[in-house]
Amino acid sequence: MSRVVHPIEEESFRRLRARLDTSRFAPLSRAVVERVIHSSADLEYADDLVLAEADLVPAHAALHAGAPVVTDVEMVAAGITRRDTVCRLRDGVSGPGLTRSAHAMRLALEQVGPGALWVIGCAPTALEELLTLDARPALVIGLPVGFVGAAESKAALRESGLPAVSNVSEKGGSAVAAAALNALLYTAYPQDPQFTQDPQEPPLGAGPRGPRT
């Protein structure tokens, strides 16, 4: 069933595009950038986000083929529409050197196995823990927010070479992380005729993603 877009959302995107030219982005990258900005009213994300179309195309295919979606907190899960998600934070137990959010990543991986899309919008420790696990993700949307560890965990994600969406600054949060995943859910690619750019073009954003592994 196709998604019905509310007139307020249509007008919001019209105003966004009037203030910011997003035509430099490849199709799925543009969808993610625009929906993150739409969710935050923060145009700076156009230069702060780091993402690559070559990562998003297979992640989009995996998502629409039914790959599991894991979130770090329930606020991220609440923001993701049209898809059930896995969030194990309620089951997480903190311990020496281990936060509840980090333990929840371990529990989620035991449940879903490799090939999931991981959406982290709150806890830097969740992202740090994910990078130590053999998750073999389809995509990591790593947009945790905060003054302690957020920017560093996102830099580590880029250095890992995993397929990812991240940003350079300390900002982020549940709303923008959910928006990035929703952009992939809402976008009919590559069937949509507006999408004509090369999905193998280089990453766009403020800085390199890091080496491939």
C-alpha cells in the first residue's frame, strides 16, 4: 500500500528545497539528507552527514526484502513507521565497563544475527559496542547525540569501513536516526524514474567514511 503524504509534509519539503539545493546528492543519499533535515529543521546536516550511495543501495534492498531493524532505544523505534523493530534495552544489564545500552546490542545480535540494519540515535556506548561485535550489518545508522563520546563513536564507525550513515558533529538524536531509516523505507528505488544518478559515485558529506573492509 502506497504511503499518503500529508499536505503539511509536502509544504515542508517544498520550503526545504527552496532554501537548500540537494541536487548534488545521489537519489537515496538525497532522500536521507532531506528527511533528516525535515525532522530537525537543521540545514547544517547537508554538510555534516557522511553517507555513500554505494552503501545505501544494497541496504535499501535488504530493508525492503525484510531484513531486521535494530534500535538502541525505544524512542528511535517509536519514530520508525511501517516496520517492526527490535530494541533490547529493557533487557540490558549494566556491569563493570558495560552499559545497559551496550549489553542490549549483544542481546539484539543474538536475536537477529547478521544482515540487520542497526539504528543508533541515543547512546554512543551502543555504537561503540556494536563495532566490537561480528554483526555484519546491512547498514549502521550511527547518529548518537551528546558531548561525551558521540562524535568519537561516529568517527570510529567511519574508520571501521562498515556500510554506514553518520555525521561528524556531536549532534544527532533519536528523531534524526529514525528519519534516516524512514527515508529508506519511504523511497521506491530504483524504480522511481527521478533516480538516474550513478549509485557507485563517491561518498558525500563532511569527511571520508574510512577504509572498506
